[in-house]
Amino acid sequence: MLNVNMLLAGVDLPTFVAERLLARNAVSHRLFDREAERLARACEEMAQRFLRGGRLLAFGRGASATDAQHVAVEFVHPVIVGKRALPALDLSAAFEAWLPAIVRDSDIVMGFASGGDDEAVAAALATARGCGAQTLALPGRNADFALDPPDADAFVSQELIEILYHTLWETVHVFFEHRERGHDDVGASAFLYPFLGGAKQDTSGVIGDVASSIQAKAADDERLREHVAREQADRIAETIVAIRHRLDRGATLLFFGNGGSATDANDFVLDCVAPQKAYPPIPAISLSMEPATISAIANDMAASSSRFVFISFPWF
């Protein structure tokens, strides 16, 4: 977020950026050391449910709705070539009515709530759990996998929750790959769909390895933060100042992206216009929320307009 008061007070912005990046690492280390094994077991259960025909149903409200969008697209459209696309839906638009109408006992239901204290999200998770679905509260209480907010800072908490659910789809595939390839019940198509083998392998022995893999991914993110704090804090500070100057002249931030990055654009905009801290709102629009708008602008408007700042989130 672009804090106007910080700039006016003459704060050393590069130092502030570096400190905020590094502060996340201690929280990340505690979180994933504590939760890695529980996450691994939750992913084992998710894999079993997907193999039984279950779906991931995700939802949230406000800024948390973008996390539901993000986790759904990561399961449906995996970025690692060769991984199986898994059925997932974002129900945020009307989850209170939609979820009870479609949830099945084989499903996985994931609720996102800022601060973990949204009563409507908690009630929907309770309904899903009562139907036999596996439930995850990110964060929240009273779910099969319930997690307290990782940090009192809403921005730090949201970032770590996002990293956490990125580990989920990768880890689910690990359990797919540890199943025995029994082909008798699949027929001639077995060579195309090895994950449809009927015999099931005992995966309890790999829980420790999977938990270590989750911790290793978190450690990679921590090293990246250290690198950015050391090598890129000055450039980030310069970008903040440049954007602030444009905003002072009446500019609006326009965000857009593709796939999971489109949800990053949506999330950033909500942080700007409805900040979770006592920051002044910043004029911002996510074109990713408006497919008709983004296609029309791409066709008819040059991106060089001085009235706008375009920020793109690339898809990798």
C-alpha cells in the first residue's frame, strides 16, 4: 500500500520496504514449521476426495473473495505442465445460497475470511461439514482444517494464507503420484489416465516427506524476500514514489492480469479502495473484474494515457 503520511514524514522508504519484507519471514517460519504436517494430512484427504469425484468449492467475502478466485483457478489450471486439472469453483458471489444447493459429501469446501471472524463464512462451512464435506477455514474456526490468522497485520496474514493455499494443489498431486497404477478397472484408456488406477497405496509413510516439502517451499519464499529486501528495496521505493506523484496529479491505478494473476490484480485493487488498515483509499480499478471492459480498452485505447497508471501481473 502507498502510505501518503509516510512519504510526507520523510521516512527512509527503502529501509522501510526491506524491514517489512524481512518481518514476514519470522511469521512464515513459525507458521509452516507448525502447520506443515497438518497441511500434508489435509492434502492427503483432498486427494482421496478428488479421486472419488469430489470438487473444491471455495468462497469468501470482500477482499477474501479474491483468495477464493485464486485457489479455484490454481486447481483448474495448474501451471506445471502435465499435472491434472482438478474441478474447482469460486462461489463467492452468492455462497450462502449456492453452497447448500450443490455441496456433496465427497467435496472439499474452503472458506476465506479476513481475520477469521466472518459469521456468514463460518455458518457456510458448518453447513458443508454437516453434509460430510471436508472443510478448511483460512483463517477461521470449526473446520476440519482450521487456522488462526498468521499475524495481527492483515496484509502479512493475507500474504501467508496465499502462500499456504499455493502449497495445497502441489501437495495434492504428490499423493496422486504415490498411488499404485492398477489398470484393470480402467481398460484400454489406462495409459492415458494412470491416476484412475483402482488400487490404493498406503501414503502414510510419505506424510513426513510431504511436510518437509511444504516447509522447503516456504523457505524458498523466505529466501526470495531476503533477496528482494537486499537487492530491490531501492527500486520498489522509487516505484512507490513515482506512482504517488501520478496519483497526486489525479491518476487512477488500473490493474489487470491473466489466470491466477488476474486475481492478484483484483486483490490489489481491493487493498487500495478498501484498505484493511487506517490508510486513505487510493483510486484503483481492476480490469480483470470486467471482461467486457478490458477487451474494449485493449481494442480501442492506447495504454500511454497520462491519466492512468497500468500495472500488469504476468502469468508464468
